[in-house]
Amino acid sequence: MMLHSLRAALAVAFLSLFAFSPAQAARPVVEVAFVLDTTGSMGPLIEGAKRKIWSIARSILDANPDAEVRMALVAYRDIGDEYVTKKFDLTTDIQGLYGELLSLRAAGGGDWPESVNEALDVAVTQLSWSQDRRTCRIIFLVGDAPPHMNYAQDRKYPVVLADARARGILVNAVQAGDARDTERVWREIAQRGNGEYLRIPQHGAVVVIETPYDGDVSRLQIELNRTVLPYGKRAEQRAIEDKTARVTAAPAPAASDMAAFLFKKGGTREVVTGRGDLVGDMLAGRTKLEAVPVEELPEAMRALSAADRRAYLEKQLAARRALDERLDGLLKQRDAFLAAERTKQPQAKDSFDRVVEETLKKQVTRATVN
């Protein structure tokens, strides 16, 4: 009995070393929304975006390591297609957003213009942008075709962009391809949105650089996933299981980019984004073990005593910290390798991921300084 009490006390003390404190809550927030044309001509670029979303998210932390990153996606096509807009709201659960991005396929279109006006309006007015004046708010419009200007129900882009300026949202315009009519409108959108006009090749020109460290990083991330304890309703536990499964299924470079983002992410170290990992949520102060109903605990913990549950959590945390130490060294070597390789590939400077990453670093840094 005394041994159980001692173990429980040690577990509480060990967990409290990493507990969330209110002072940690005052972190800078960076919100980024992608407004993405998903008609047929955008297929190669969409597939490239799936591979590079993690390096794009990481670039925000390169500019501001303490930032809380919230990302959103508004996919758009045109009237008569399967959908006109499809919204995935701003969230810190980047793995959940990644899952939604993986589900997107390029299709539809037909005539040249698309429902750009409606998509921009959804992004500016229907996403849950923070009202804190210190928040950095950025939109990237990505497409290859101009807007329909003859749809009576649309708020046209000059009106929407005036709204964006009033809300403190920067709007960048990324043009895929070299259509002159699109360039004219995209340049105007960037100017009215206080953002930048960026041109990339039609196919996105995404370059995936493989490194000698990707395999080991990916394997370590899979091991870290074994320290995750999904809890809550069955659907909530299944969502966490899906996130860890995507790491296993991802190509090694993408899995490495994901690990790099999660490792560098400010605040409490996370293995999965969003709520639902008992170890992560306890460390972040989002829940207490005693507050979780027995039937919502991980199956392996339900039959344990209170003391043994604490000890079980301690074991998972100790394993996570040991893996983190190994991962830290690997990621530093990988970062150095990537930096060297990028200097050898000047042709990739106009790729989708590179122009977005460089723009984000510049705009996030500027917002932080101001």
C-alpha cells in the first residue's frame, strides 16, 4: 500500500513539472487561411500542397517560435460543380486539417472563371478569426482563373477586401500559371488586400527534398505515436487513432516535416494536434485524470487502480521524453541538410511551398515587430 502511495505521489510530481500554467497562455497567435481553387486544372498543385503543408506550417514557427498556429482551408469551384465552397475552419488541430486536405481532389470547372468572390467572402467573414488585435491574420488565395463578375448573389472582391482590411486580415494572391486576365485581378486583390502578388508555375513546381534522416525521423514519430493515449467517446478516440495512422501512411519526407512542426511547436510538446491524447491534454492542463469517466479512459487503463493509472501515465511520459531527446538531434541534422540542399536548387524558388513559406516568414516577422 505504501509503495502504491509513493508511486502515485512521484507520478503527480513528475507530471506537474510539465504542467501548463496561465502565464503560458499569453502566446502570440498566427492565423493562416488558404483559399484554394480545386477545379480540374489545379490537380498537380493540390497534390503538392498535401506534401508540403507541414513545412509551410513549420515556416510560421521559424518566424515566431512561440506562436500558436491556427490554420484554415476554403476549397472552391464554381456554380454547377459538386460544391461551390467547402470550409474547414481555423484550428490548432493541423493534423485534422491535413486529413481534410488529403480528402480533396481536383475536379469540375469547365468555363474559365470560377467562384473566387464567394470563396474570398467565406474566408473573410465565415472563419472564426481571433478578435485580438495582436493576432497576425493572413489569407493566401491560390488559383489560376479569374472570378465570375456576373453572379448577382456575390459580394464582389473589392467590397470583400475592404472588409478584410477593416478586420486586419492580409490577403495574398498566388497565381498558378500565366493567364493575363487572372494576373490583372490577382495583382489588384493583393494590392487591395495589403498583401503580395506571387506567381508560380501551373503545376506548383513543388520540390520534395529527401534527406538521409527522413527514415529515422519517421520511425521515431511512429514510436512517439505509441505513447499517445486516446480517450473520450469512441468517435473521439477513433479520430486520434486516424491521426497517428496518417503518420504511418505518409511518405517519409512528409512525415519528417510533420515531426519537425510538432517538435518545434511552442508551448507544451504535442505528439498529435488537437485534444484527445490523455498524456498531452494532462500536460497542457486541459483535463485531469480524475475528471475522465472510467468508460472514456484508454482500454488498457480502465481496470487499473488510481495509483496504477498514474504510474501508467508516468511510463508513457518517460518514453515520450526519451524519444524526444533522440528526435531533437535528428531534426537538427535534417534542418542543416535541407538548408544546404535548398541553396543548390535555385529553380525551386518559385515553387508553391517556397513562395508561401518566404511570404509567411516575412509577414509574421513584420507583425511580431510591430
